[in-house]
Amino acid sequence: MKGKSDMALRCAIYTRKSTEHGLELEFNSLHAQREACEAYIKSQTHEGWKGLAKHYDDPAFSGGNMNRPALQSLLKDIDAGLVDVVVVYKIDRLTRSLADFAKLVEAFDAKKISFVAVTQQFNTTTSMGRLTLNVLLSFAQFERELSSERVRDKIAASRKKGKWMGGSVPLGYDSKEKKLVVNPSEAKTVRMLFERYLAVKSLLKLAEELRKNGIVTKKRATTGKIVGSIPFTYGPLAYLLKNRTYLGEAGHNGSWFPGEHKQIIDRATFEKVQELLKSNTVARTGRQQKTGALLTGILFDDRGNRMSPSFSVKNGIRYPFYISSAVRNGRKTQVGSVRRVSGMEIEAAVLKALRTKSQDGEANAELSPRDLIEHYVARIVVHTTRIVLTLNDSGNLNRTSIEIPWQAGAQRGLVEIDEQSPHGGDQPPNPQLVQIVVRAHAWLKLLTDGTHDSIEALAMAIDMHPKVVRKRICLAFLAPTITKAILQGDQHANLDLGDLSQAASLSWDGQRNHLLLGV
């Protein structure tokens, strides 16, 4: 306080209480702290100390962090030069964190502010004062950590005894007197969800079925607002089906113990659901790892939904495409103008645009497709009539974006199919093969225009097995020249369905090479 002895020292009193207990009293802990601090300031009147009228009180705020309104107000006033001395009842009223205390001392020193605890006579302007305060604060932090450990241990012990320790109440239960009790109507819904998942074997199908039937998540009242009561999506539905609370168990840190509440789902049904979830997850992960999709993570529809790669596999034949996450999660109202796109077509269009626009053609010609996209492209958005590429700053294209003309729909670029096409070959077309190819294009159109959300839904509508649909819809991706030749009856009509199906997953050049055709 050197240099200030000849002038009044403005003293700010800071008080804090950790809990709400006792705040309703006429004379509570905050009043007691302020009274003690005011008495100390009066005792230092001969030194020029004068208490500020403004109160800096933080009722029911933890000392473990600095997110306290009165403390922040105090720091602002210190920065504004309105305070000379900070007075507290005890050091831990200011903070219980050693790291936060170091920040406060640094802020005080920068403004030449003194810090005084009236029951612990220390002055932070001296090295010995700092050392003593740090020792005391270390013990305060140690006490706080011990208290936290006691709370955690109490929760763990209660969980092991099967007690409900609060949190989000799952669908099927209500919380009464700190215990879970079964809600009969909601429990019926939970049992239905487990049964329907075993029947449809798909979370996406189940989410769509629930949306159509108006079945929504649990409605919960939180502080100041109501949450829940919204349609189920993929994530919440999977979480519900994995929740062991429905077995009458209580969980803690990944371990589960017999609970005090009643179970809603029998163990046999629950285990069947877990096996199905696991098998579907393994299958989906395997498909994603094998895609090798070039645009993973950077492709979006025009409403900001990420488009992720997927494909159908049967007998080694792959049908790749990108599908909007809104479709996957059953959020139909949030889907952009393009629901899904052909993987081969959009990747080819993007690569062609990058190689065409690049000013460093020779260098980029040596880059692999994946390296080329990673080097130049930050984001791709698919619209009905165009594809917009947002470019990286590291690229050398001298532009920030590229627009590619685009016709939405995986059938873009294929020949128009007409069963009455004139014969251009030496022999009449194979009617069975023509019918299969025509059907493949018709099925693809039903998927791309949103008439059906999945191959399973399409197969159900046309009363065919999904495996047959998956195998034959690949023929919609034959090269236009091959398709035209099949319809017109030239040499390609002699090829059987197996040869064409195997070739359909390849590029158009690859198809011709695979079929050994000079088309």
C-alpha cells in the first residue's frame, strides 16, 4: 500500500456462500461476513481505509470457479480503477482453486490492489504473505476435493444398492419421492418399441413407423422450460433400446446393479434386442469401412445435412450412393432438395471439375483422386441443378468456389429407355433382359424421387424380396451404350443377367472391359 498512505483507500467487501441453506434468514452468513469486514475496515481508519457502499455478494455460488456475478463485477471495477483494497472474511470466500487464486493475485498486482482476509492477517504485496496464502489455499482446495470425493462415493454406494440418484427419467417411469415408479401407459409404449424393433430389424424403419403413428419421446419439465415430446430419431431410439434401466437395474460408471425399481422388459427380449443392435452395427461399420468414398465428411445437401456414403452388396456387386443424414435419422421435414445421389457420378463430376479448373495440370495429374480432393476441396453442397464446391485456401485455383451444372437424380446421363425403341442390331432384343433393365430404371426413379425411402420399402411395395431388388437395380447403372444395345438387340443381348450384374458396379469403361465389348 506504499504510495497510498496519504490518500483514502477504497475498500471493496466481497462475500460468498456456497449453498442456499440459511439465506432466507434475516441475518445470514453473508451479513455476518460483511459485518466482520466492515469492523476491520473501521479499525484501519487511521490508515485511510474507507468501505465502498457497493455490495459484492455471491449467494449460493461455488468457490471452485470464477463464474460468479459479484466477483466478475468486482474485477471490472478493479480494472476501472475504482478499488484499492479487496477485503474478505476468509481466503476461501474469494476462491477455493489455487489456479484461480494465482490469476486473481496477478490481476491484483497489475492494478496494485491489496488483498486482506480479516480472520487471516496476510498481505499479498509481500513474498511471505503470498507463500502463506498459497499454503492456506492449498488446504482449502484439498478440502474441496475431499468433499467432492465424499459426494461421489456416496452416489456410488447408493447406486450399488440400486437407488435412483436423479437425472433424466427414462420413458416408462416417473420419479416420485426420489424413486423410479412405473408409468403404465409409457411402459406399454416401451414394450412396443422393443417388440417392433425385433420385428422390423431396423432403427430407421422403426423411427419412421413411430413418426407416422405419432409416438414421441418423453415430455420432461426442467427449470423454466419443457423438453421432449418430439419424434424419435436414430440416436435417442438406439439409446432407449440399450438402456438397462428397463431390466430393473441401476448403473454407475459402466457397471450395473439390481435396482429398487421394477423392470419393464424381460431379460430374454432385452438380450435379443442387444444382439440385433450389435449385428446391425457391425454390418454398418463394415460397409462404411469398405466404401472408400471420396467425399466422406465434406458432402452436404442444400439444407446443411451431411451426406454419408452407403451401398448395397449382394454376390460381390456394390451399389454406392450418398444419402442425407436427415433421411437416415427419419427427419423428413429437414431433408434438402436432394435426398441421395449416385456415388460414382458425383465423384466423377467433382474430379473432372477440379482437373479442368486447375492451373497446375501436370502436377495434379499425378495426384490420386483422394489426394486431389483433400488438397482443394473444403465443402461440397448438392442442389437440384448444381453442385457447389467451396475450396481450400491452400489450392491454386485462384477462386473460392466452383459451380458444376448438375441434374439431380442418379439416372443423370443415362439414355432414355423406351420399350418401343427401333431395333438397331442384327437380332431382336431379349425380352426378359429388356424387362429387367426397364424395371431397374423404374425402381431407381422411385428411390431417387423419394417415393420410397429404402430398398426394403420398395420391395415391400412391389411384393418382391429385397435381395432380388438389390441385385437387379444395379442394372440401372450400366453404361448408356450397353443399355441401348440391350434394348436394340445387338451383340449385348447375348449376355446373361449374371455377367451384367457383375459389371454394373464398375465404371462405364470398366464395364466394357469386364464384358470384353468394344462398345
